[in-house]
Amino acid sequence: MRLAHWRALRDAVRLRLGLGLLALMGLAWSLLALPLSYLLPRSPGLRLGRYSAGLTFRVYLRLLTWIGACRFDLRALDALREQPACIIAPNHPSLLDALMVISRVPHVACVMKAELMRNILFGAGARLARYIRNDSLHAMVRRAVTEVRGGSHLLLFPEGTRTTRAPVNRLQGTAGLIAKYARAPVQTVFIETTDAAFLGKESALFRKTPMPVRYRIRLGQRFDPPKNVAAFARELEQYFKAELADAALTDRPAGTAARDGQRARDWSHGGSA
């Protein structure tokens, strides 16, 4: 029993430390990004903002690995780096999803909730990176199409919010709409985890969580630009349901601790954690 209490206390400290680090790093970058968003012209500001977002999130995920809060296997995303622009469409179980993709895919444009663009921790950095607000559908689609046609990958969560109905929420038609007008494919991405409720939409922020929480990303099917947006949304939803139905990661058996340690060291040298 004492060991169980010790582990629970250790994991609670890891969780709070991880969230505190995210807040501190977000606030520090916002204090720098705020004046830069006014001083820099659009193009250099955009490049600096997106590069800095990727670097910041990469460091943050390494820190989560180092403190033992999470383990990440994001290597599948590396295949997107040199590919033509597409809509990156992942499922959305947790708050860390966008961070994982942005940390690994350089200079990606991201569709964000409008309230996050005003958030004290992330708003200034998002504005510097010229991320796209989702409060106006017409403006969002127009800007997203411009980004993709200009050669940038676009990160868009088809669920519109974090998953509340396993295995995936009802999908919106936005990804297909943008793909149709940008004449770009939709690359599905699956985020699998050992704890689907961790930092989820309906989960308490400080819920008791056994750590490390493991994440693995894999690439799914790449869909051609659709002609019928509504039909494409239904097809995409069925595909996500089928792929995610039995995709939850499970804790690996005893004896993998050494491999976990090696994977953490690999991450610190630029690999996955």
C-alpha cells in the first residue's frame, strides 16, 4: 500500500510539473512574440513564429519524457516533411495532440479555436505564426486554402474539438471542403495512447493518472480531394471509427523498462521518446 501511495504522489507531482512547464514556456514565448508580431513583416514573422512553435513544443515534449510523465513515438510524422502540401487530419484525444504534430512537422499552419488566439499563454505566439482562427467558416476556409496552395501543410482536427465519444466524435466537413478548393489530399493521422482520458475534453485537469502515459502516432490513408464534401465527411468518419476501434495502446509487459530508457535517450538525440 505504501508503494501505491508513493507512486500516486510521484505521478501527481509529474502531472503538475508538466502542466506548470507548459504554462511557463507558453508565457515566456508569448512575452517575446507579442512585440514581434507588431514589429516584424508578415513573412519573416510567420517563419519565425512557426519555427519557434516547433522548437518550443519539441523541447516541452522532451521535458515530459525526462520527468517520466509521457513517452512519445512520433517518427511516422517525419514522412510528411518532404511531401507536397496536404491537410493533416488527426483524431483528437488530448491537449497534447497539436503540440505533437507541430513539434515534428516544420512550418505547418494550424487551425485553432478563436479563444486560444486570445489566450495569454498561447495567443501571441499563435498570432505571430499566423495560425488560422476558426470563428468564421468562410474566412477560415479561404485562409486555409491559401496556405495549402502556398505549399504549407495544414493541421486541422476534423472532430473540431477533443474526443468526447469513443472512438471518435462526429466529423465535420471542413477538411473535405478545404481539400476540394485547395486541390490537395487529406492525410489521416491516428494518435493512439495508453490513457485516452488524460488531458481529454471531459476529464478533470488534475485527475489521478498512472504515468508515463504513452503516445504513438501512425499515418493512415491519404484521401484525394473530394467532389462531394458531405459524402467525404461520412466516409472519413467511418474510416476513423474502423481504424480506432481497437487501436488503443496497452501497457507493455514487464521487462521493457530498459527499452523505455533507451527510447528516452534516443529522443534526447532527435529521435522519438
